[in-house]
Amino acid sequence: MDPVQERQLQLTRRSLLGMATGGLGMAAFHSLEAAGGLPGLPHHAAKAKRVIYLFQHGGPSQLDLFDYKPDLERARGKDLPDSVRMGQRLTGMTAYQANFPTAPSLFKFAQHGQSGTWLSELLPYTAKVADDLCVIRSMHTEQINHDPAVTFCQTGFQLAGRPSLGAWAAYGLGSENADLPAYIVMVSQGKGGSQALADRSWGSGFLPTKYQGVKFRAAADPVLYLSDPGGYDKDARRRFLDDLSRLNELKLKEYQDPEIATRVAQYEMAFRMQSSVPELTDLSKEPESTFELYGEESRKPGTYAANCILARRLAERGVRFIQLFHRGWDQHGNLPRDIRLQCLQTDQASAALVMDLKKRGLLDETLIIWAGEFGRTVYSQGTLKPDDYGRDHHPRCFSLWMAGGGIKGGVTYGATDDFSYNIAENPVDVHDLHATMLHCLGVDHLKLTYKFQGRHYRLTDVHGRVVKPVLT
């Protein structure tokens, strides 16, 4: 068959209609880009315009940070009762143990603020913003190991392939800044044990790829391949992109593949980011008071503290979803030593971010979440020593805090039993957290859907309820 005959066979009724409407499709696509999100969103008045998610990768110990259990001292070293453990599924790291010695925290707790929020001595800076925080002590999850637990926290599903939180927010609401992506991610490394962190944690899943998180690095080029090669000036780049866009539009008219439109949009975004990103990541014009507020480590690119400053700068520029992953909370041994180091790296900067946004009038419109993927066990992993212990993964209950847009400050919600092992009241699961986050952004989690493989999917799957008692 010659090429002419082959082309004639390709001109079916569907392809003819597609080619005829291709120009309109591209115009509609650019219109959507300019509008910034889906028609009809937000569904209701939003309290928060954006989210900053401070994800503490590895599972911080609620017993040593937020969930005060003074009576545990009487049980020190005693085997955790079977009536408390109730045959819980264990990880391979403690399933071999014959005994489960109760390990009370070595750290002192005190009440802070007018709210009287109980916090560990490891969090002296967080204590200063206690009245801005809502501490949830009754979180629980379905997964006991890191990878599926992180995947569940970030996508609402334990298996890879679903869109991440930030991708859903970007898809529904877009960005307020045409020169920056709607979803930006930064990763920092702590002093403790670390697990692998997959890029799918900020992926777009089955959503168009333009909604995936853009990872910023602590390097001369914060975004890979953003800079032009030597000898290739901005005018040449602009001419190249214009020609490439015309070729891609021809392909879009022919094949109607939305990924082609995504490619065009991403090339244009990258071109704009060549100007916006260097200005954003240049902290040299920040006053000395900023570094004093966030701590000495904030002067070092790539640290958690420096990333917190960048999170504030991104919030000022209207980025919709900002996520910081801080690794090192996987403390199976040497917990007292390692959790001190982790808190030294994170406590001041986390609290500074709350203070800084509040001072600038941005806290009321920014939802901040501080959380890991699960908690830690009350019993010691391995031998319990007078000044040392480790804790295994614990999905049945853990703690987090939220602050800012749409969230009541000075509130503690939920409670655990005397061993911080089971939830005693007001359980909150991962789907509930996601539903509440979307609600603060003005999105009904039941209505934000995407059709894939014949089914309408949503972030909360077939679950989730908004935790109304924590809302303003």
C-alpha cells in the first residue's frame, strides 16, 4: 500500500472530527491553563488558598513528642499486656521478640499556651506556637511498613499508581502564579535512619503529567535541565519553543492526545521558570532576622530549615501545594539520641514557618500539616536500657499537627489509651485527613473526581469524612 492510500484509510469519521476540532481543543486547553483549575471549583468558600505539608518521613514517635503518658512510668520494663496488644500484626523486626518491654519516654512534657497543649521538651519552639496548632492524637493508618504507608499517606491508596495529594490539588485548583508550577517538592536528609523515598510520592498517577510535583534541589540548578546550554541564548530558546509548539499542535490535532498538550504547557512553564526560579531560590536578600528566626541551618541550602524559608517564599508567590519531605525519623534503635537530633533540625524551622506566615498575614490562608506516615510502639524494639530504647512502626495511633487556613488553633483532638497503643476516642484515618485538607481548600472530596479506565476516581476513594470539630 502506498503512503497516499494509507493516509486515506486513516481519515475515518472520528479522525476527521478530531482534526476539525483540534484547534478548538488547543484553545480550550490554553484557556484552562489561564483559568488555573477546573470549572466550578472551589465548591464552597475556601479558608485556605494553599497547603504546606511538612512530611516527616520515617514515623516520628508520638510518645516522645505529643502524646503524654505520665502513668507509663509504673509499667517501665514490664511486658505489654496482651489485652492492649490484642494480637496486632507486627513487622519482621519485632515479630521474633518473646517479650515486649514497656518503654516510657525519657523526655519531660509540659503544658504550653493558653490552650495548655502538652508537648515534649524536645519541641521548645513548637511550644511557642501551641495556641496556633491543632494537635490530632488519634490518627491511624492501614499500613505497617514504610513504602505502602507513605504511598497511602500521599495518594490515599497503598499501591503505587494513584495521583498524589498535590497533584489532585493542582488538577482541581491550579496555581495562582503562571510562572511557577502549582505543586513543588523539596527533600532534606535528617540524622537518623532513612528509608527509600520514591518520586511517585509526588507523582501524578493517572492524571496528566503536568500535575506532578516539581522537585527542587539544593544545587546551582534547583530544577534539572532548567538552564540553557552554553552559547544558547534566551532568544534562540524562544524561537525553538515557538517552532516546537507549532509541530506539537499539528500532532495534537491529529491524535488528540492530552499528553501532547501537557508537553507544550510544560515547555512554556520551563521557559518562564528560567526567570522565576533563580529569583525565588536566591535567599541573599532575606534580612538577617529571617535566618535568626529559622535557625542557623537555614543558611545552608538543602537543609530542612532552608527549605522552610523557601516554602514561605513559595506561599507568597501563590504556589498551590508545597511539600517538604524530611527523612530520618525511622528510629528502631538509639531513639533518645536520634530524635534529639531530628528535633534540633526541624523544631525551630517548623515553628518559625508558622510565626513568619502569621506575621505576614498569610497563615489564615495557608494550611500547614506536620505529619509522618505512622507512629511508634510503646514497647522497646530489642532490649530496654535505662537511657536507651528503640521503637517499631505503629499504625494503630499516631499524632500530627495542623495550623492555619480553616483550622482551629489551641485544640487537641482525639485520645489514645494509657499505652498510646489504641485509640480511645475520635479516630481520624488518612482518608479523613485528606477530606479535611480538601475542605479547607474549598473542595468537596466527594466531587473532585477523574475518570480513568471506566471509573470515576477520587483522592479519598470510597472513604473519608471531614473532621468538622477541628475547623473554624
